[in-house]
Amino acid sequence: MKVGTLVECIDDRFNAEQLEKILNRPKKGNHYMIREIIELGHLVGVLLEEIHNPITAKLNGIPVEPNFNIERFREIEGLDDLYDELVEEVFTEELI
């Protein structure tokens, strides 16, 4: 996955502490676009275009927006091909 990838949330279970600290959370089955990837050693977190939260966490002493484990999401397959086809179709129609 990379910035701009469309993903589907496959795990929206949060513990009590996370529920208290993270106001806006992804919902299972909903689609999102990755806006940033944050590497935390062996863990990888993502920020999503559709979800913003107040800066309440710290990473190496730097205030950051809470992020979501990348394993909570699956990439939506086939959309890149569909997007390419639609763009090609639009440009072809404009040239006619």
C-alpha cells in the first residue's frame, strides 16, 4: 500500500482506551484513501483522507495525529485499472 491507495476497513474493533482517545475511527466495510503512512519500527500506521483527529499522541516526543494499524485495512483491488480505463475513455472522447 502507498499514499493514495484506496482501502476497505476490515477491523474496526478498538479497546476502551482507544475509544476514549480516538474520536473519529474507521468503520468496518467503509472505504478510505491513505493520506500518510507512518512507520513505527515493526508496525505501520496510516492516516486516512476521510478521517481526521485532534493531535493527542506523541511519536518520539513529537505530537502527532493518532493513526491506524495498516493491518486494519485491505487494498481495494482492480480500481487502478478501472481508473485508467475511465481516464483513457474521457481523453478519447475529447479528441473526437
